[in-house]
Amino acid sequence: MACRASSKTFIMAIIDTGIDFAHPNLEKKIYQIKNFPHGIDLSFGAKKQTDPIDLDGHGTHMAGIISQETKDQVEIKILPLKYFSARATPQENMNSLMQALELAITQKVHLILYTSAGESYSLREEELFKKALKNNIFIVTSSGNQQRNIDHEKYYPCSYQLKNIICVGAYDEKKRRWEKSNYGKKTVTLFAPGENISSTLPFSSFGLLSGTSQAAAYVAARIARLFYQLKKWGVNERKLIIKTLLSSPQLLREEDLQ
């Protein structure tokens, strides 16, 4: 299941609210599928699947963090998959989310940035995560922003605790656990910067946002870079990858926070 690092393109799917695909900091980072040059809109009621326009800002902010942290490696590309619609019901958004996850696996991406999370267990979601595992796909997800110990209070997808899931908490500007970040030494893999993170926003703008999603995007970018730095890369190399990540002063275990 491990693969040797090479010069081939690394593809990271971002399953989120869409992307400002015309943003000057993002347009060259997008992985182009035939007939879908900007990513794919799978959200409920989408009129044009070829334009995953971001009306929320979250997805564009995630993409900007990836772009900034991998700007020196043009071979790392992002595949925006929009699932969220403010007009949809929670179940309709969930259905779109599962379609996006299935599509990412079908496209044989290397990593999925997946920051949709919550308290509800989903058999379909868990089965797709297991399918991603069989296909050697890492899933980087956020620990959540509820100030909870998710070792004791289940929070998915982190609580599936599968080998391919990297669960990320956030720390603040003083390297203390960010006040809203969920935590849990058994469930949260590591912590990354998550307070006042500057990144891209819709309409070719920029702004500061805070959250465990921002921390997860930072970690996803670092894992992508390791694809070209390590002799072997893949889910079976999880221990080595996490050990290498933690050698950076920007990435910490919970017990190492201030």
C-alpha cells in the first residue's frame, strides 16, 4: 500500500463549499478533469456542475492555505468538490457530501481534506472512509470547534479512528490549545496553527479566519509535501509520516501545547 515518492502530480481533493477558481492565488493550483476545469459542483440544486462557485468562503480559505503552503511545488494540485448549499436540508447536504467523497475516491486522489464533521455516526460515511483506506487515500479532518474531549464524546469522522484518518486540532498564536478546539490524546492526531489564519476568500480577496479547519488544511499541505520528500509514502507509512510532521516546530502533540 505504500508508494515511492516521484515527480508525478499529487492530487488533493477539497470537499467543501466550493472555490473562487478565478482567484489569482488559486487558478494555477486547480487539478483539471476533462470537461471540469474548475472542479465539480455536487451541491443540491446545482445548475452547472462545472462551476463550483464558493458563496460561503470556507472552501476558498482552505484552498488558499494549501496553495500558500505548497507554493514552491507546482506539481501539488487541488480538486475542489463542492457539496454544501445553504438552500439544502441537512440530509440533502449529507447526500451531496457522500457523492463528493465517492467521486474523490473514484478519481484516485492521494489525500482528501474533509472538514465536515459532527456528532452523528454515518454507516455510509464510515464505509466510504474504509474504501478510501483500501485505495491508499489519506483523509485529513478537523477535530471540531466545540471545546470537547472527543476521547469521551464521539465526534465524526475523527471517532472512526481508521488508519487513514488524520484528526487535527488547533492551537492559538501562543501555542496554547485554541479556546474552541476539540481535543483528546487518543483521538486527535496532532495540533496545528488555527487562530487568525490569513488566506484567500471569494472575489479575489483575503481575510483572517480561525478554526480547526484551518489547522487541518495546514497539515494536509504538509503531508502533500512529504510525498516528494520521503522514499515511501502511503497509509502504511502513517507512523513515519506523523513522526516526520512532528519534527516541525509548527506541529504539536496535545501534551506539547503551552
